[in-house]
Amino acid sequence: MKILALLGSPRKGGNTEVLLNSVLQGVKAAGGEVELVNLCELNILPCINCGGCDETGSCVLEDEMTPLYNKLIAADRVILAAPIYFYGVPAQAKAFIDRVQALWNYKRLLQLEGDWQDDPQRKGFLVSVAATHGKRVFEGAILTMKYACDGIGIAYGGEFVVRGIEGLGEMVKADEEMEKAVAAGKGFMA
Ligand SMILES: Cc1cc2nc3c(=O)[nH]c(=O)nc-3n(C[C@H](O)[C@H](O)[C@H](O)COP(=O)(O)O)c2cc1C
């Protein structure tokens, strides 16, 4: 299975990256072929709602998002890992998600021709960390990822999220959660 893992945390070696690596350990143990892309190292312009993709299903902006479209279409699993910033995902991850609008239109145009069917076997997952223990702290990011999955044409498969992790180096010390992350990664492959 092809797994596209997208890191949407700008903090190098940060909690999200550490957590994602544990999840990917589980994914690989379950036979997943992982391609890891760091969204924060790419030049991904924000969507400008020009309407271009409404007509063509492809984005008029040519940047480092362009090669990601085919990777998204080919992936069996898409894992987005992003920390919580103000109850949502960081701007770098959000720029990527907004550009999924072109895929949403690609899918819509193919559907009009009867040439597209969502494949429920292809799934997307969210991995996230937040500093607080707020009951609703992941709701915004989960809804955003659910709708991104709809745009990509894949099912939303769930999330692995950890509360109460803030400073650099805190995630790696949370042994129990790190073990659960490996198990969650294996679960993502089911
Ligand atoms: C700009 C910014 C906004 C944040 N907003 C929230 C928030 O709304 N809720 C929360 O629980 N934590 C918030 N945090 C804390 C981060 O989610 C937390 O420190 C996380 O562990 C960072 O992961 P990282 O090491 O991958 O950057 C915020 C951090 C930053 C820098």
C-alpha cells in the first residue's frame, strides 16, 4: 500500500514530527510503503479562488503543490500530521488543504462524465498534538481533514491525537502515547 505522509508542523524535530514518526513505524510494520513530505519545506502558495480549477480541474498556480496532486491521487492512505494552532492547523498545512480545491473540482468534473467513483478503501488520517486538554481542541482540525478527504475523494479513516504536549521534546517523553501511536499506525493500515 502506498502511504503519503504529510508533515504540517514548522517546528523541526517538534512534537508532531516525533509523533508522526511513531505512527509511521506502525504503518511500515504493517507493510506500508511510506513517502514522507514536509509541507513546511515546500513553497505552497495559498489558494486565490480564481475559479480556474472550476473549469479544468487543475490549479493555475504552478509551485511545489503541483507534484502533490498526482501523489494524492495515487495514495492508498494519506496521513496529515499537524499540531493545533488556534483550534485549527498551521498556515502551511492549511495552504496545502485549500489547494485540494483543484482535486475537488477534478473529481466533480469526472463525476459529471461518469468517470469517477469515490473508493472507500482509500483513506485519510489526522495525527495531531495540542498543548491544552480542551475537550474540543481537535474538533476544528478533524473537520478540516474530513473535508479535505472529501475533496481528495477518499474516506476519512480517523485520527490519533494527543493532548497536553507543548514544549519541544515533550512528546518523546510520553512513553505510553508513543506506544499507542505505533499501534494507531498499524490500525491505519486495516
Ligand atoms: C501559533 C500557535 C498557536 C497554538 N494554538 C494552540 C491552541 O489553540 N490550542 C492548544 O492546545 N495548543 C496550541 N498551541 C500549542 C501547540 O499545539 C503545541 O505546543 C504542540 O505541541 C506543538 O507541536 P510542534 O512541536 O509540532 O510544533 C499553539 C502553538 C502555537 C505556536
